[in-house]
Amino acid sequence: MANIRNYKPNDEKKIVELFNDIFQQNRSIEQWKWQFRDNPAGNAIIALAEDADELIGQCTLIPSRIVIGQRELLGGQSVDAMTHKDYRRKGYFEKLSLLSYCIGKEQGIAFRYSFPSPPTLDGLLSKMGGTLICKTPVYIQIHKVASFVNLFCNNMKVSNIVGALIEKALIMIKPNNLKRTNMYTISQVRYFDEEFDNLWDRHKVKCENLTVRSGEFLNWRIANHPCVTYKTFKAVKGALLGYIILKIETKKVRGKYLLKVGTIIDMITSEDGVAEELLAVATEHFTFEGVDFVSAWVTDNSFYKNTFKKAAYFRTNSSIPFVLKKINNGIFLPADIYKKEKWYLMPIESDSY
């Protein structure tokens, strides 16, 4: 029977080794420290299982400052839940989760949340008492139709011909109606200074439930990420009026086809029209970089839903589940926390992007 305990200093070496073995990754100690120890919202809660001095399982909660209504609470994002293959289906996930909840409660975390994969969603709802808040729709903007046709046709020549025909049809049916207006000064961001705090202060009153986008958070999550290089563009007209964060990566689609994928990681604006300008800038950037397509999370109540549609994004059958569970009975949670229309969610919330 494995021992269930809290994290102790220097456990990170074994944690990283177990993570890399289970997920076939190459995470470094430096990346682990950035994610679990450098977070401005506080150190991560880490519950571990070990057997004969060997680490065999883990559950974690990464603290996040989240505005719920007009009140700031501490949430804990569950990431990197893992159990060695020889110890699965023996109840360790549930035991580790419960310990992480207890530790989180002591550190003032009000609720646990996650964006689970389909295989783990049912267990979180049926066994762990989580509530499915929503399934955030995924929209895409296609840049290279032939790349998609090639997923179903191995003949590149045929793919290019068919792709060109479909592309012409899409331009007629779903044209990109966003154009640069040059009403704003657009520049790239490498450091998030106090002007981003001011933008956040103006923006947060428009929203109900969302992660705090302070300069401190953005510098940790985006500017100082040890492995991912993001591109951030800001729009200024006298003052900072908005920003958009972009990512480009090569992904395997259908398990074997490599495509160059762009992602809208986050977008915050304080005035109408700024979102259109920033999405037009994003399209220019992704086109220049030669991506095959761009993805974005667009909730049904998003401020920018119509803007994404104008930019020729269309809704796919894919969605991102968002699950929440109260873990601290000493902290009041308003009923609105369980209403999907109250949440503003973007990929910046998830550690997967």
C-alpha cells in the first residue's frame, strides 16, 4: 500500500521523472519550478503517493486569482494528475485528490477547477463530485485548405486542386471582413508593465468570472515562460486599449499529419473596435508565418463572438470542458459561479497552451 503525503522540498526530481515517463515528455526542473514555485498567486499544492521510496502518483492544484462577480477568490487548477501504470484502478487518484483538497483548503483555495480530457471527464463528475460548467466551443480560421484535404487524400497534387476550389468557395461563403483601420498604434509586447494593470482595472468591471489579468500574472504566464515563445500585440490610442496573445506550434493531427497551428491565447480590450483591429493583426501575423489554421476558444457569451465570425472563424464540433468543484465550505461561492454565461474563458487559463 502506497503512502499518501504532502510535497517535501527536493521531491521535484522524482516528480519530473515520473511525469516524463508517463506522458513521454522532456520537462526540465527549471520548467517545473516556473510552473509550481514561481507562480505569483502562490506555491502549488502537491499531493504525492510513494511506495518503497518510489514516487507512483500525484495530484496538484495551481493557485489562480479569479474574480467572481466583483470579489476576488483563490481557485486551484488541477493539472498533471498521474499514477504509475502498475498502481492504476486502485483508488489512488481519489485519495490524492482528497489530500490536495485538504491542503488547498488550509491555504485558502475556495474551489478546484480543470479543463479535463474526455477520458477523465466522467470520473471527475461521477466520482469526485465536480460540476460541468460548460463546454467552451472551439472556433477555427482556415489558412491552408489543401492541408485539411490532405488529411483525407494522400495525393498532394489532388489535395492542392481540391483545396483551391474549396478555398474559393469559402471566400464567397465565409469571407474575412476585418481590415486594418490604422486607428491605433500596434506594437509588440515583451514586458507587461503598469499600463496592463490599468487596462485590467478598466476591463474587470465588464466581466463576471475570469482569471485576473494583472501585469504580474501576464509576465509570469507569458513573458517568462521557459519553453514557449508567445507573440503579444497591443493597441494604443493615447492609452493602452487592448492586447492579443498568439502562439504557433506544430501539432500532429489524426495522429500522424503535422500541421502548423496558430492559437489565440488571450484577448482583452476596453473599447469597441479594438478587438477587430487586433484580430486583423493576428490574421496578418499568422498568414505571414504560414500556419495551416488558427484555433480560438469562443464562449457563447463572449464579447468578441461576432468579431471572430467577421474574421472568418467558424465553430467546430470540438469543445473544451470546464469543471469546477467547491472544496472550502468556509468560503461563500455565489450561485453565478455555476452559470456558464458568467465565465470568460480563454486558453491562457489552461497550462496546456
